[in-house]
Amino acid sequence: MSFFYFYKMKKTALILFGFVSALLSAQFHISITAKEGFAPKEVYLFTTNGSKDMLVTKLSKTNDQWSFKYPGQYMGMMKAYFPEINYSLNFISENRDVNIKLDTQGSRVSEVLYIDESNKMMDLVQDFQRKQQTILPVLYQMKEFYKPSSAFSQAMDKEISVLTGKLPDVSKYPFITYYTNNYSKFLGKPSTQSGVSQSEIIQFISHSNEMLETSTLLRPVLQDYLSTAVNTEVAVENLLKAVNLETPRGQTVLSELIEIFDTYSMTELKDKYLAEAKNLKCTINDRLASTIKTNDAVALGATFENYVFSKPVKTQARSLYEVKADKKVIVFWSSTCSHCETELPKFIPYYSQMKAKNIEIVGLSLDVDKASYDSKANHYPWINDTELRGWNSTFAEKYNVRATPTYYILDKNNKIIAKPDHIADVLENLGLK
């Protein structure tokens, strides 16, 4: 072969190497700017893995701005969380610079302005989808009460025509294209009306690219898959066989399923697949390892990890371990939870008997509104505390809280001796019923 041939091959290889290196080292900037005087100083940046927020970094404000250079490639949903005001801001990355401005009043965000092209388009698309889901059904109903020839009816026809039209062209945005196409197919309608078969969902989950994990679509698609299954266990087995539990995708799906079963109190299925996760002989990805660890931390017989109180009421104790009792009932609740509203007041007639047996109740609230929390916490005679961060509260993840109310019963050494489902089970376990 000629020297010229080898020269061309070498040159091509160098070009390809340079192109691949550029891709692997891709970086983009994230910039969030607020008005002068916006009180919060710190922001947490997260990427997405299935239904989980994955912490990337914590940033401090400099000249009313938070700025970060993402060290590699990322296409998908992201979140900025301001812990001082319990405010979350969602945006996307298309491997391009992100630029967001906040219109603020004091410590309150009044408007989010997306400056970069990708987030402008995503905001437009999501606004269009929201209008389709909320306004369009109302317009159809209202049309029945007006004559077709009336000016108002014709105006509604015009708006219906707009909302039933096509979405803006997003073909130049890979992530937005992926998100909108699959959202429309799998989640745009109720699962019973979508026309998507179980095999199509399995195909989508098992063969989709890595944007499935970063899109937030995985959890709701799995929930729809389970809700339309004739036999849940058979459906799960078919899915897990297709995704292969020795792959990162398979392990993330397994992690999501365990958490879904936990949320809906499907205890037998949760325990079965948690055991299957623990018995895997291959390398476990971070997502599944986290699910296993969190569940082990709150298993029967485990020592309940200590929690340092924020601003507790009805106690001088500074932490959970400083509350001395022969038994403790830990209750995760919220003032806006209807089941809590029904169950928690039923403790009150038994509370004096509990105190006589040296049993204490410790409530940890997932509230966000202080006035709403105070109205309930001050009414209940037992210990209560809250971070006023809702599901962003540190104890939600720490203690594997998937719903409210959630109960744990601890012995005097803070070991978990029971995990009752309802207040009747709590009282029976304590010998009060």
C-alpha cells in the first residue's frame, strides 16, 4: 500500500480521536442570577437518575449569581434547590450552557426567566402540554353551552385549533425530542386509553437510551405498566428478564420497583425483590446500592439512626437519642395529610396510658407551611419537630419515608421492634388495645 494511503488513515484516525476526546471532555456552564437583595446564599445542584435527584455540587452566591462549570456531558433534567427557602427550580441540559434569571422579591421567587435557547424551548413545550391537559377539556365542555355562531364559541374554536395543533419543532434538541415524543406516547393519556401494550413498554424500557434515566419518565411509565398488568408478579418477571439485572439499566429498574412497592405498601413484593437485589452476584450500581442500604437501615432489629432536632416542641431533648423512654413511637406525618388527620388524633385518648408505661411519641413532620404545622403540633401533647422542607426534609430519605403517616416503634436502645401500618397496629403492639 502506498505511503499516501497510510497518511490518509493516520490523519483520519487523528481527526476521529480529536472528535471523541472533545465529546468526552465536553463542558457547559450553568448560571443562575437573582436580583440584588435575594436572601438565600446557597444552592444545591442535582442531576436526575430515574426518580432520584443526584447531588452534583453545592454553590455559594457571588455577586447575586451562582455559576458552575459542569465537568462533562449531561443531557436531561436538572434541579437547583435553595435550602434556606425550600424552593426548587427545574431546568434541562442539552450539553449547552444554561442561563436562568430569577425575578425575586425579598426571599421569594416571583418568576423564572429562562434565557438560554434549550430551556426557553422546553418551557414553551411544557406550557403547551399543560394547556392541552387542563384548558382543552374545559373548552370542549364550555362549547356545549354556546351557539356555534356566537363570537365566544368561535373564539373557543380558534383556541381549540391552536391547542390541538402540533408542538413546536424541537428536532434540533435531542433531549427535548426524546422527552416530548415518549411523554406523548406513554403518558399523554390515561394508561387505560393510551393504546400502548405491555410488550411495547418493556421494549421501551429495555432498549431506550440513557436519557430514560435522566428524563424522569421511568417511574411514571413503570407505574402505568404495573397498573395495567393482569398479574403484577408475572409482569415484573417479564420486565426484569428483558432489562437484565446484571446491567445498570436493570438495576435501576429494580430499584424503582422496590420503591414503588414500598410506597403502595405492597410488602410481599417489596421484600421479594429486595431479597433478589441483595442476592445479585454482579457489581451493583450506586442507585440499587442506595436502595438496599436505606432499607437495611430501617429493617426490624436495626438501630434507628439518631436525628438531631431542629426546633422541637414539648421536649428539652436536643436529639432523638436524648428522648429517654422504654419505647418510642416515631411518626412521620404532615398537617396536609388526610390520613394523618384521621389517625393521629386517635393517639390522644391513649397518651396518658402511654406515658404511664414510659412510652413516648416523637412526630417528625414533612410540612412546609409553619402556621399549618404549628396549629397541629401545638395541639398534640407529644414531641414534634419539622424542618419545614416537605419531602426535601433530610429525614425523608434517611428513614425511607415513602408516605405519611409512617410508623416505627423503637425499644429503649433505639432498635426497631415494629413497623406498624396503621394506628390500630401501633396500639395493639403496645398492649393498649
